[in-house]
Amino acid sequence: MAIEQHTITLSPKQRGFHLITHEIEQALDSFSAIENGMLHLFIKHTSASLSINENADPTVREDMENFFNDVADAKPYYLHTYEGADDMPAHIKASLLGNALTIPVTDGKMNLGTWQGIYLGEHREYGGGRKIVVTLYS
């Protein structure tokens, strides 16, 4: 079994859901010639998330942001507000969506469905560059 691992840092993004499929594809290009295997992505943050969803219509990302804002934002009972009003909502959204993805790799490419893209859920107003551990197993 071969395992390769790199950590990438995404450029800072505004709060919302962002397609990062291209950045992950670029990271895969830096791996040696592993043609078939499993790709594991892990985000090293508690206020951002990874998910797979619609890659074509940007209104899906807006709807996702609106839904999660309704679910988690501005609750009067939050105690954890040391880093601002968006801190606890960000932790809840990250827990709901998750911090890791596993994607098959076939012929050196992610084997995603036609309409699937990888989302970064940036749940803070000023989250900064997010680090993702990219591991490829064959």
C-alpha cells in the first residue's frame, strides 16, 4: 500500500459555501503517479467544514448558507462568544457538516458525480486561510 500526504492552505474566503474542487485537483497533481485509490480530506479547523454537493448552480450554495444561518445563528443561550457572535454558530455548523471527506480516485482523478463538487463551508466572518490535509491511499 502506498500513502502520500500533503497539507494545503486555502486562500481566505468570506463566510459562506465555496467550491474548492479545483484546489483539491491541483493538490492531487502534486502527488506521484497513484492512479487508483482513496482520497481523504481533513480540515484542521473547528469553525469550517467540508461537504460534497451541487457544483453547477451557485444558488445552492446561497441556500445552504441561508439554511444553516437559520438553524444556528444568533441564539440567546450561547455562552461561548469569546471570539465573537459568529464563533459558536461556526462550531455548530462545522459539527453538523463534518471535517472530513473520502473520495475514490480512478485513473488519477477524483471519481465525483457529474454535479458533485467539494465545498468549503466557511462559517466565520474572518476565518483566514484554512488548512486541509490531503491524503491519497492506493
